[in-house]
Amino acid sequence: MTQSNGSTAHTLQIAQQPEADELLGRSPLAAMIGMLLDQQVPMEWAFSGPFTLAQRMGSDDLDAHEIAAYDPEAFTQLFTAKPALHRYPGSMAKRVQQLCQFLVAEYDGDADAVWGDAGTGAELLKRLKALPGFGTQKAQIFLALLGKQLGVRPAGWRAAAGPYGEAGSHRSVADITGPDSLARVRAYKQEAKAAAKAAAAKKS
């Protein structure tokens, strides 16, 4: 298997599926797409999506140029085929294509070019927030993932990542390094959701 864009492979355990995690660790685009898919579905489902997509495209990696140019209807079918890649496969297929089209237009299709020459965490956060489908929270979580597990650490990256950048925290996918930490992150998310629900109930 080849390294994407000559990058160094990292060991990840987010998808909890060896082949899917191996792809995430060596392919910046796969990691970015996994982050994009990480909403309204279990984290493992979201981050195993890039591997399933690559399989369905007949490759061992993902290419932004190929995805950007793919027939939209045929690309959607890659997402909707059972098992579906997401709870909302049609809309997420569109978002993945939009992301890849943006990468082709702005970064010649290289996902790691988004952070390759970012001088500060604030600059990198700004670049991530410009990606289609990446709001502030998603951008901060991905920035934390880049810093904590993928060795991308421009000056001030922890501060730019907000609470997700804190060392020793278990707030997001950036902190998942195996089954135990996955359980801790899931528990944190459930507690945060319950607290938000309780706060909303008090206001009503």
C-alpha cells in the first residue's frame, strides 16, 4: 500500500476496524472525509466510511481529483449501496464531493496541503473552517486530531483547538486511541447531551 502524498503513516484506532484505521493513518484525505462524516452517526461508522468508499471505488486509497470529477448520481450510489455509508447517504455524498472539489480548486487536491505550511494554530483553524462542511466545532476537533495523533502541531495549536486540544481530555474523536478511550469519549458526549437537555428544560 502506498503512502498518500508521501506522508508518514500513523497508527489510529478510531474506526475500531484495522483496515479502516490503517487507511485513516496514512491518508490525509481519508481522515478529513471521516471527520466530515462524523455527525449524527456513531464515530466508528463515520471513520470506517472512507475505507468502504475506497473499496467501492476499487482502490486502496482516496483521490480528491477522482471524487471531484465523479458523476454525482453514480457517486451517491456508492454511498447509498447497502450497507449505507451514513445515516444520510445522499446529502453526505454531496458534501464529500463538494469538499474534494474545494481541495482540487484551492490545494491541487492535496488534503495535507491544508496544514502543510500553516504557521500557527489560528491560521490552520481558519483554513479548516473554510472547508465545505466544516463548522467551528468540527474544525477544532479535526485540528485537535491532527495535533494529538497525526503530528501536525503548529504554534498555538492546542489553544486554537479550544477545549478539544486539552491534554488528557476525552471530549472528541481526537482522544480516541482504543476501545477504552472510545467508551470514555462516548460517556462524555452522553453527559454533555444530558446536561444540555437539562439546561434547556430549565429555561422552558
